[in-house]
Amino acid sequence: MSILKSLLKMRKKKELPIQIEEPPDADAGADLKTLSLEQLKEKIKDEFGSTIDLSMDDLKTEGKDALLVYLTSMVDTKQLKETFLQSLSGKHDGLKLTTEDDLKSLCKEKFGGAGYQLIETFNDIITALLFGNIIIVFKDLEKALSLSMASSEDRSITEPSTQTVIRGPKDGFVESISTNVSLLRRRIKNRNLRFEKFIIGSETNTSVYIGYMEGISNKKIVEEVRKRLRKIKVHAIFESGNIEELIADKTATPFPLALNTERPDTVAANLLDGKIVILVDGTPFVLLVPAVLVDFFSIAEDYYQNFMMGSFLRIIRYLAFMIALITPSLYVGILTFHHELLPTPLLLGIIAQREGVPFPAVIEVLIMEVTFEILREAGVRMPRAVGQTVSIVGALVIGQAAAEAGIISNIMVIIVAITAIANFVSPTYSFAAAARLLRFMLIIVSAILGLYGVLLVLVFIVAHLSSLRSFGVAYLSPVAPFIIEQQKDVFFRFPFWSMRQRPAYLKTQNPEKMPKTGSPSPPPMKGERAN
Amino acid sequence: MLKENISLSQLLTLLINFLLGSAIVVGVGGDAKKDAWIAIAIAVLIGLGVMLFYYFIISRMPGKNLFEIMEFCFKRPIAIMLSILYIIYFLYLACRVVRDFGELIASAILPSTPIEIISLTICMLMAYILYLGLEVLGRTSEIFTPYLFGFLFLLTILLFASGNVNLYELQPVLGDGFQPVFKALFPTLIVFPFGELIAFTLILPVVTNFKYCMRVSLLGVGIAGILLLFAMFLMIVTLGVDVLLRSNFPMLSSAREVSIGNFIERIDALVVFIMMLGILIKGSVFMFAALKGLEYTFRLPYRYFSLPVAMIVTVFSILISVNFGDHWQEGLELVPYYLHLPMQFGFPSLLLFVLILKLRKKKSKSSTKEMKF
């Protein structure tokens, strides 16, 4: 009975069925049958050296000598001791372990459903050890038993720290990749949701999964993702940002070419639109490809609230992005070259304020913008305990005192504040970063060429954006190339029932999300004819 | 060489921006005085015909551009000579467009900035866009065109709201008879801006969905013509014909008239935006046409030429004339007769004639071949 219990327990911890891609392996390694237990022990010791977390115990089970190997750091030792060893070292019922078939039947009997594997090469043993399996090698048998018993010590699911919502699910991805996969599977209970595993990083052997909807996602794009992931030859992957940079169509751009998110609901919705998700073990940020520019302005919450409010907030987001991008350069351009654009009373006010300021407008703007960027970076990096200090220093000392000391004008403080706040509106941090960088370019050009320069740089940015591609999909779609059907979900968010089409630029296998239903309407009143 | 395509909507926006381009900057049809709008209205109708003419040449051999059709008609050596002529012609037009814009910025927006800097910066931008390819040009124009309409709409509202509009300026209609209208119409209005559509003979062949190409290009010419007509109408009724004729940049002058509640004043920046977009597209299209010619002549991808050609345009946009008056006179008195007429209608007519003959010959040949089998 204890065996049954332990099995039930293990079944809960079982990993989700995942199609394993064979990691490319040059030499398959020595076969087990050529090694005796002692030799094997030596060989493993050679491989791992004197690391302290390697545990090798001799066992006698089912009347046979065996060797149990595992990495204490990777294996849930509590589970191992309490359940597994008890069940295996218990009384044997006359079963003899002499042939491979005996081993198989033993496994079926005792570990069926527990995710066991029989492996036969030495290299497989090493790999299995590194992924948190325990290995039992029986004397005189050609195959060893590998059981997944990875410790599941990770952060519990919490609210995402970067992309918060007012209304919407509060769970976010965590560092453990299997938890993340289960978060997705729980949202899309569909057999067509497929995950594939890749091992990337020659030193770190990091698990990277791609997920897609079979029958929806464009097969060519899925194949392209696979191809690019296989092409990666780096020593280490620690974060999805590494992957993002290695598979992007173009790296010389400030704009992110993959959407990263911490929110499972965003990922689920995008998967159903035909996008492909890339999960990396060890980080809560997952990637969605192909990404287009409008993805960075729409968030999951747009779809959870009234469509009018959703549309309004979306327009606000575009507006805020423009404000964050061009406000400082407009200030410089207008004050340096085009005074006449301002109404006279406003101009007089600004000139009066700037009377004591010793710098030209561009220097003033650059000082403040750089100061703000420094403050912001300090705010992110500093220990939490000194958080108060920085905000006080930032707001009071630098803002107010600099204005009072006559180094900068008050209107400058307003401009920096507006720019900063507008920059925080952007739902994706990596996209807001592009505005932060381009802002400086705009400021400098506008100091040289005025508003003409600002327009010049804006056209330059748009030309650059329209040359970008993310996995072959034009970055500015569906605006340019213009697709009229998709305008329902770009600047406005149309009512849910009317958004029936998947994005056409993804060229999905099934372009329709749902049948045509029409607007929901109340039941007919008395005397009214139902139609 | 990379295969690139532009969509029908991109073609439409390119056409609109191209035709508005420098025409809206300098104002056209001034010879007809108060009746300039009538002249433009007639010119639009002729412009549709011009577009059809170029479309007809291209549609004879789908997928081949002007230079490749020349090769088909005259063999490569002669085609190369002709294409060199056209390259120079297109580059000259690009220079003129850039010069128009440089003068506009230098006289209206940045008076103390040397015009060379303006030329250089806008040409660098064109070079960058063309280096990225025709697709990028199409998308860029697609993105900015809604703003063009928005700004024009806003300008109209503001002009009417500020009470500068005096519809009686239009009277008397045809006060001097049809004579001035015809004078404005031929050849100036026909060759500029409508005859310049010859540059689109390099773009039409790469449009996806060639089937609808004719409809869309006629629609583009129509919309642009109506906008041009509307802009002229707006300029006449706000400025009056005397100020209009004396003003170098009438659109800019009329925008300066706007004044609402002492708060919305001097909205020149909006107008400059409209103009800059048009100039950018028009200059880029001319440069693209010249680059295509270079591609044909040297058999190298045209992207390689974009920066050098942009530098040439920068220099010659300054060198083609000593000052704005000279530039203006050159554009009105010399270019239409000695450059526009032969390059826009002379050679293409000849080409079409030979093309039809050759095609007929080929057809009869292939049909006799079929008879044998």
C-alpha cells in the first residue's frame, strides 16, 4: 500500500508531457554493459570531480546490488527518503532481477506513471543527473533506471511586478519553467496546445520551450523559430533577453522585436491569435513572437473592461508615447528657433522665467534629462531601505532647488516631469526604453535644426520602423502595410463580439476566431417581434 | 536583385503625396490669376489622361519597367543611352524639388541656416529611405498620409473660423475669358505636376495586384487633383489674387493669416509639415526612378547607389540656379519646353509606337509558329 501511496504522490509532481528534442551529442558515450558498478562509480567521480553535492550510495534491492546516484542539490531529498527508498528497499516478493525484462516489469509495477526512463549510455546518465533525476544502476544489467525527482523549491506564484492590472488575473509567471507551462495549460485546456523542448547554452544547458497552437499558428513561423533556436551557439542563457537578442531579425535597433510579458493571460490570448511563445527556465519573462508595434500598446486589460474605456486608454497610451518622445525636443526647438509659434502671453511667461537661467535651452534640457535618468536608475538599483531618501533628494533638492537657484527654469521641471510620467505609461518596459534613447537624439537634432529637425528625425524613425521585421512580419503591420480588417484592434478596441478575425499579418491557418454572432441584444419585449 | 512589392494602398498614397509634393509648395496655375482653380480642374482631367497613357505603356508588358521596355524596343545599347538621359532628367527633377524645399525652409522657417544644410539633411533622409527600399518608402508614405489629410482639414477649419475667407475674391469668374486659363494650362500645368508621373513608370510594375492598378492610380490622381484644386481655392479666397501672385509660397502665406482668439496663431509649422512630407515623397520617387535607371545600366542593386546619388542631388540642388528668382524662371520658362515635353511625352510616345509595332510582330510570329505544330 505504501508503494501505491508514494506513486500517487509522485504522480502529482509528474512533469507535463513534453516532446523532448534530442540534444546534439557528438559521442554517445560508453555503454553501461561494459562497465562494472565500481568502474562506473569511478567514472562518475571523474566527471564530477570532488563536488560536494554528488551522492553515490550502494544499495541492495530486490536481492541485487545496485548503485544510487543523484545530485543532492537538484533532488528533493525529502521525497526521495520518505517515499521512494521505503518502497524499493522493502521486502521483495521473489522477483529476480536478472534480465532487462525483469527490470522493465519491476519499473512498470513500481514506478509506472512516475515518469521513469531506462537509459543505457554513460552520457545520458550525466545529463539525467544534471536535470535533477536520480539514477539507479543495477549490477549486471545493461540499462539504468532514471527517475525524475527534481526539487520543486521555487517562488510561489505572485502578482507580476512589472505589468500590473486593476481588473484581471493576478497570477504571474515564476522562475520555474514547468510551473509556467502549467499556468498556460490551465488557461488553454486544448489538445492543440503544443510545447517543444530545446536545450540551449553549452555550459548552462538551459531548458527553453516553445509553445504554439497546432492548427492555428503559421507553420512556417513555427519552423523559423525552431531553426533560429537551433542555430544559437552560446555558452549561457540566463534570461529570455538573451534569447530575444539572439533570434531577433535585426539587433541594431532600439525597438524590441519580441514581446516580453509576465502575464499568463496575455500569453494565452496571443497564443490563440497564432503567436508563438518562448519560455526560458529561470526567468518569469516569456517571449512572444512575432511581435508588431501595436502589441506594445495593447494590454490584456483592454479586453476585460468596457470597450470604450479600453479604446480610450489605448489612445492615451499612444499619446503618452508621443509626449515622452518629443516634448523636450519641442521645447528646445520652439525656444531656440520658433518663438512665434507660441502665443505671446505664454512666450512672455517662459522668457521671464528663463531670465536668470545661464544656459541655452538645449543644455538646460540635457542637464535635466540626464539627471532624471540618473535618478531613475538609482531608484531601480538602490537597496529598498534607502528608497525614501532618493525620492526626497530627487523631487525636492534637484527639482525645486535647481529651479530656485536659477540653474533651470520652472517650466523645464514641468517638462521633465511630463516626459517621465508619460514614459511610465508604456505597458512594456523594453518599448519605453526605445523612447528614452530616441529622446536624446531628438533633443540634439532639434537644437541644430529646430522643428524641421524634429520632423526629419520622426520621419527617420518611421522609415526605420517600417524596415523592421519580426520573424518576417512587418513591424508596423497592420498599419503599414494597411489591413483594414485589423483596424478593429489597433487604435481602438472594438466590442469583443465584432473581433472575429485573427491578425491577418500572422497568416494563421484558421483566420476566424469565432462564428459570426452579432451584437448581444435583450430578449424582445412584450408585443415586439423576435427576429 | 531583391524582389520588392508595394501594395495598392501604398501606391495610392505615393501618388497623392507625389502630386501634392512641390505643387502645393510653390502653387501652380498662377498665370490664370483668379481662375487658377478652373485651370487646375481642367488639368486634373488631362492628368487622368496622362496617367492612363503611362499605365498603357506599362500594361503592354506587365512586370517590366520603362527601361526594360526600352531594351525590348531598341536593344540594350540604345536603351542604355536613353536611360542615361532619363537618369539625368530624374535627378534634375529631384534637385528642383529639393531646391524648392530648401528655399521654403530657408526663407520661412530657419532664416539663418544655410540652404546647403537643409538640402543635405533632407537628401540624407531620402538616401536612408531608399537604401531601405521602395517598400519602406511606400509604408512611410502610408503612415503619414492620414496626417496630411488631418492637417489640411484643420487648416481649412481654422482659416474659415478665423474669418479670413472672402469668397468674393473668386469673382469675376472667367473675367478675362478663357485665354489666361489656356495659357496656364499649356504646357505648365500639364507637365507640372501631372506629366511628372512618368517617374511612376518605374513603380507601377512592382505593384502587387496589377489588375486593380489602373483604377487605383486614376483614383490617386483624382484625389490629389481635388486636393490641389481645393488648396488653390483656399489660397485664392484667403489671400486674394494680388497677394497670391506676389507670394513665393502662397500656402505658407495663407496659413499665416490664421489667428483665433490671439491664441492659435502662426501655424506655419503645420503647413511646413504638409509640404515636407510631399517633398520627401516626391524627391524620393524621382531619386528612386534615377536609381532604377542606374540599376538597369550597371546591373547592380540600386541600394548601392542611394547615398552617392543623394550627395549628387544635394550639390546640384544648390548649383542649378543662383537664386530663387532664377530657379523660378528656369522652372517656368525653360524646363517645360526643353525638358518636360520631350521626356514626358516625346520619347514615351515614340516608345509606345515602337512597342506596339514590335508586339504585333511578335504576336504574328508566335501565331505562325503555332500553325506549324
